[in-house]
Amino acid sequence: MSPLPTTVPAVIRSRVRAAVRRPGRAARPGRRTLLTPEETQDRALLLRLCSLLLQYPDTELAAARPVLTATVEALTPSPGAEHLAAFTAWFSDQGPEALERHYVEMFDLRRRSSLYLTYYLHGDTRRRGMALLTLNQRYRAAGWNTDGGELPDHLPVVLEFAALAGPGGGEAPLRQHRRGLELIHRALTDSDSPYRHVLAALLTLLPPPTEADRAAVAQLVAEGPPNEEVGLDPYGSYGEGEFAPPGTFVPPMPAPPTRVPPAPTSRTEGPQ
């Protein structure tokens, strides 16, 4: 694998190389590893590139497009590398405003291609809040803190963790949400979005879908995820920065009181 070009902006270079500096954990005693160190590094770099390319194309990422294209071209030949090359060819040819509009349309305004994975498995139910907590606890147990910038099920976050933690436990959330990833890929393909290539590259790293997986994806397409009239408690609720699927009514935040009420005579619990 060729070294990364020295012209990479410092922030992007460090983010990409982190996956190479930190391969997966050593296998447990008595357990055979199925990947060579070189294969583990290639896999981690592919995951990290998928994470970067699925992030909002802000000014920094748009400016790094030549570097990202060169990095993809230097990947070890594989089906995943071919998919990323197809994507970066389009990505490099678009104007910044066009990239932003397309990203918002694909990932912010359409439920079927949202990047929040637990939505596909649990929908708007109480189980989704618990799934978010469990995922965040997995990150912390591995010594990784997402700094609260995104929900822990946001696909670029999950991909970054997979790149850093390795093929075993690091990629477990991706395997768990395989059906959601298939649905995102199908939605992007139906929309003829070039982002389908990034999802296709990711899917090459996962086991082939089973018949049960295909049936579950078909059911998701027909019926959508489970639904309850609840928020993401105990993780949070709509209207405070957390994810609400496009089309969901988000009530306005309550107005502050016009005067200070009298002090209560006893301590009471607020609404749950």
C-alpha cells in the first residue's frame, strides 16, 4: 500500500493515518486471526475512508478531495476500492454547493437513507434509546469517546470506531445493523445517488446477506421500522439536537415562564 501523499492537510492526514497506526487488537490466546497485519491495515483504511466520505461535505472535506482521491487510488486493489474510486470520480467533479445540496437531500430529508442505524432496527420505540446507550457504552469500554458531537449510531461514527477497534468487536455494530445498511444502499441506488458506491464498498467487508436478511429488508421497505409515540428516552428527545426522522413533527420548545412562580412547599418530580 502506497504511503499517503505529503500534501494532505494536517487534520485529514492524521484522521486517515490513525486507522493505519491503530490496527485491531491482538487475538485472544488460543484464537486464530484470519487477517494478516497488512489486510487489517487495508481494511481499517477502507473503513476510515468510508467514514470520511459519508460525512457532511464541509469546506475542509471539500478542500481535501484531491488527497482523498489519491488515497483511494493508492488502495490495494479490491471490489471495495473500485467502488470508492467510482465515488471519488464524481465527488471531485462537483461544486461545493452541489455536494452540500445532494448530501442534505439524500441523508437529511429521506428516511430510507438516513445514516442513523438504530432507527432501522428499532424505529421510534423505547428500545432505540437503550440501543443508543448500549452502543455508547461499547465505545467507552474500548476507551473511545465520541465527544458528544453526534449520536453514537451515526454511520460515520460507527465506521470510525470499526476502523480504530479492529475487525472483531470494532465491526460488531456494523454486522448487527447489516439490514439497515442494505436498506440505505438500496435507497441510494433507487435514487441513483453516487453515495451508493460508498455503501457498496462497506458491504464488501461484511458477510453476504442471508435469506432472512433479504426478507427483513423487504419488510422494512414495505412497512418501515417499528413505531411508538415516544422519544429517545433515556438518551434524549426530539427538539434538543437528537435525530428525528424526516417528516416527524417536532414540537417547539416550551416558552419560559413570564414570572417566577412561588417556591414549592415540597420537592416534586418533573414530567418524565
